Amino acid sequence: MIIPSWGVSSPAIPAPAKSHSRGQFFTPTVRCPPAAPVRPWFMRLIDTHVHLDFPKLRDDLPAVLARANEAGIGGFVLPAYDTTGWDAVASIAADHEDVFPAFGLHPWEAHRDFEIDGLRERLLTSDAVAVGEIGLDTKIDAPDLETQLSVFRAQLRLARALDLPVILHCRGVFDVFVDVIAEVGPVRGVVHAFSRGPELAKRFLDLGLYLGLGGAITRPGAKKPRRSAVVAPLERIVLETDAPGLGMDGVPNGENEPANVRAVAASLAELRNTTIEEIADRTTRNAHELFRLP
Ligand SMILES: [Zn+2]
């Protein structure tokens, strides 16, 4: 089957100045030896979704970050899960200049007396790069969809009001999810851990959202997400692990860590028949644009 490439336009975010390619400013007059292979530490990847505050990673944080740096990962977006975790997220980000925090309430923790003013205050008094993670999930028994919807809407509106991107989680209710975002109005953001096929990918891209690709595309049998990874515009893809919870090829659920975003980049390079350096360069630029990273 031939899959047409999409004419999805990029959101109205100014692109940063192009970096100069190496060797642009000199013309060798003598024959140079072949260039050395590019080593991983010359490459900079960003894990745009990693729960460094979860015990599995936090209890061993210096080693976890060292292994990630060694693998070429030089930036980490740390989304909050529930309100009780906000202080831990803030303190890890304060201690590490390459960790960028997001604050929000995950749909699994949505509750009726959630106070949006508390989130506004937190976002305004921190270096938050996004509102997240937020969304809808009907593959769980509780909280009910109505509660999730009211918490989700309120957080989407707040993100728009503060001009922050959103980190989105969605399972099971894609139609409602798309409708709510369309209803609230354009938001910048990423659908994290995207693991579905090209049709749904296109619906999200048409809303101006980025796709967060992670462990799903590393699994050889995962045809749908791998097809999405091939046909989606590279300028709308960011990489993530969702560590430690979400596993990947050869890594069980609960055992993941941010160093493995390199394997996600390698899979994407292979699927798109390009180099890992090109994937790193573009997806890192995307992460900087989306989250306005320094
Ligand atoms: Zn997550």
C-alpha cells in the first residue's frame, strides 16, 4: 500500500536560525583522511517525557542522568503526575539545569475539587515549560469521564491563557479528546506516547499538535505506530521514553530510563531511512521550539 506523505503545515512558531554545517567555512586544499564516525556524545537528544521523580529513577538519579548524558541525551522534560508530586518535580528541576518541569494533573488523578488556581499559581511562580501531563483515559475504571473532562478543559484553558504548551495523554476516547481540543481552541502541545496509526496521527497533526514517539516504534511488530513514524512530518515529531513506566523493545515496563531515548532515535532513523544524527538534530530542534527551551 502506498501511503501519501502529508501536507501538514507547521504551527506558527518561528524557526530558530539554522545551525551551520561543519566544514562550511573552509575548503580543504589537501586530501583529508575520512571523517571519524560521529560519536553519540556529539549528538544531543531530548527526552521530552520522563518521570524522573518516580522512585525507580529518583532513587538513583545521578547514575540515571549520567547514563543518559553518556548516550547523548542532554535535556529532559519532567511532567508532573499529581499535585502531591509538584514539589518533587520542582526540586529536581531546580537542581539540574537540563531538567525542565511541567505541572498539571494526570487524568488518572482527576478529582472534582481540583483547584485550577493552585495550578495557575504554580505555573506563574516556576520555570514550567508546559502544562502536563493532562488528558483523558477511559481504559481505567475511575475517575469517570465527566470528572476527567472538567479537569482537562480547565487545564487546557489555563494553558491557552498562559501561552504554555500542553503535554497530552489520551487512551480510549480519541473522538471526544479531539472535539474538546477543537472546542477550547488552538493549543500548542504534544500527544505523548503516540502509538496509533497514521489516520489518528493526521487528526492530531491537523490540530497543530506534535507527536511524542517512544518505545512503541522500537517494537518490530508494532506496525501502526511504525507506519505513523514514517509518514508524519519530521518537523512535528519529538522523542520520549515515558520512563520508568512504559517499556520498549527489550526493556520491560517499569524498567525504562531516559538513556533509552537513543534507541527510539535509532529506530526512527532506520524506519525513515536516514541517520540518527539527522533525527537528533531535527527532533531536538522541535523540542526547543515546542517547549521554548533555553
Ligand atoms: Zn507520563
